[in-house]
Amino acid sequence: MTNNLGHKRLSPWNVVIAGGGPAGLMAAEVLAAAGAAVTVYDRMPSIGRKFLLAGRGGLNLTHSEALKQFMTRYGDAAFLHNAINAFTPADLVAWCEALGQPTFVGSSGRVFPKTMKSSPLLRSWLQRLTGLGVEFKLRHRFVGWEEDGRLAFETPEGSIAVKADAAILAFGGASWPQLGSNGDWVEPFLSAGVAVTPLQPANCGFITRWSDFFRDRFSGHPLKDIELRLGRVAVRGEVMLTRDGLEGNAVYTLGPAIREKLKTESPAVVHIDLKPVANLDGLATQLSAPRGKQSFANFLRKTIKLSPAATGLLNESALLENLQLSSMTAAVLAERLKSLPIPLYSFASIANAISTAGGVQYGEIDKQFMLIRRPGTFVAGEMLDWEAPTGGYLLQACFATGAASAKGTLGWLKKLRS
């Protein structure tokens, strides 16, 4: 292998990994490469279903920005830093290319496999794992622990309990539950005394109350190169108009702040600057031009190059506030274009979110990702309490914590042997 995952071989230990996503599979690779006997249990009929879904958008593996800036994307989750420093974006790229999947850096700095798909990478990865002796047990759903510490699973043939020298749990969050990660691990963890921050949607849309006309006419239309603001926090990017509200990268980035605001007041009012490059006075001057016989929409399109979707949103916002755009002065209209209020009442369903916030709290694990209440049981990936924006940060942290939990497991097993 060309990355820094290697360890000296151990005499075989029996290690169970529950969860066949990126974190679990990376943990399996590190452990198997070190000589442990590894069995991966997954509730689905096949491995890596959510990973395959990520490939539909090109499989954004990681990001090429400087590591110092990269770390800021995880907010308060400083416990991830050591794991990412030990398995960096460069290490992830080297690992991917060692599996025969060359990568490239897109114009935004995001890193993708050249195939822009996840299936070739997953296929090569599973072949490597099989070659290392990793076994897979499918249709096994984790339901908790037996009194003697064995892991309990439900299978098509009935209930079983599995004994292992160590276990790594990587169940994921609760988004896209039809692909395997539905958050039903939370209850067994709470029953075992493990503190879990409630799971919430992250990188998700937010709900407002469009008129039927606006919903039918503009759902699916983007607002490009806008600025989205909540209080003093502002994000440049793109917003997608949906049937129920707003989505898109600017919304995802501002999402944690919107969620916090909704805890204390509803609606949370965000403001959209539809012309972030233009200054207020210049915009007002342009809007002072005679309209002649042009429709209002055509006037805005020709004068300030406002898209039909942006014009529609301008009208919709006025309708929500019982305002008449045609009666506004150029100065007032310019102010509205620079700060268009949109009330958001709730976040969209966690089932449709890209990722999940919340999870096993940091105080429940040691620096090796082992559960303090259950020595020999480690956790990794999205089931930990962290969140990050899209852009490669989600997968990077899953890979890195998978590797870190496996190294922690190896260290713990060595201590047992000594």
C-alpha cells in the first residue's frame, strides 16, 4: 500500500465491524492488513449502498485546500483533527490511486475519481478486502448487547449473539434510511448509558410557505451567485428553489446557524442578496431608468439581468408580506433586491438530508475512539457527534475516523496480549 495505513502483522484476533460504509470498510482494511481476523456485519443485502449513492454526484472524495483551512470545516469537533492529521486528504488520494482509481481536482478544489463514479472504487476495494481475508455477513441488523457483552444481531434466520475480541461500530447517521443508515442504533446506545446528541438533518433543505403558483412555476430553478445571510453570517453560493423551500450549497453551509435559530424562534428569517456584486446606490440608479411599455419582469431582466426565478422570488416575497412591487421607489426596490427576506419554518426531513448532525458525544469516547463505558468497543464515522459541509469533508472524516478507530483497536489488542 502507498499510504500510511500499514502495521506489523499480529497473531489473529477476532474483530467484528458493524456497518459496511466507508468508515467500517476502512477500519476493516487497517485491521486485516495488520493480521486481525475481521468480519464485517451489515444490515443490507449488499455493502456500501450509501457510498454508491454518493457516486451519482461524481463521488467528491475530499478537498485539496490547505490542511489548516480544511480543519476549520468541522467546527467545534476538534476530536476529529488527530484522525485527519493521521489520514490526510493526500493519504486518501494515494489510497484511491493505489486501488487503480486515479483522481483529479475540480475547479472548486474538490477531489474526484476520474471515473466520477463510486462503483469501480468500491469494487476494487472489496476485492482488496476479500484478499486480506475479510469476511462479510449481510442482512445482520445490530440490536444491542447481551448481558455478557456479546453483540446482538437480528438476521433472516433469527437472533444471534457474536463474541469478539474487539468491535468497531460504524452505523452512520439517519439520512437515506432506505440505504441502511436509519439511526436505529441510538436506542441501544442510550439503553447502555451512552450519551447521544439527538440526530438532526445536516446539509439539508429548509421549509417555507410558497404560494401554489410559485411552487408549480419555479420549483427546481436555481438562484446562482447570490449571498445568503442570517444575522451577521453570510455565504456566497447557489440556492435551489424547491417545492417546499430552499436547498443548495449556500443553504447547507448556513444550515447549522439556521437550525440554532429555529430552536428559539420560528420562522427564522434569512435574507438573500440577489445582486451581491452590485452596490446599493448603483442598483437604485439602474432601476430609476424609464420602464416604458416593458413588463416589470422584462425591465428587471434587461436592466439588471435578473433571472426569471429571481424575479419570481422577488414577487413571491412581496406577496408574502402583502406588498406591491410596482408601487416601490427605485431605492426601496434596490434595498429589497439586496436583502430579500425569506421566512424558514423548519428543516426538511432527515430522510432526505445529505448527512446527519448529532451522534455519540465526544465525552463518551477516549482519544482512540473507544467507548469509555464499553472497553474494546470503538465507534467511527457519521454516528459520532460532528457535522461538516459538502465538498469532500464528510467522506474524508469517515475514512479518517475508520482508520483511527482501527489503529486504536490494534493498540488496545496489543495491550491485552501483553
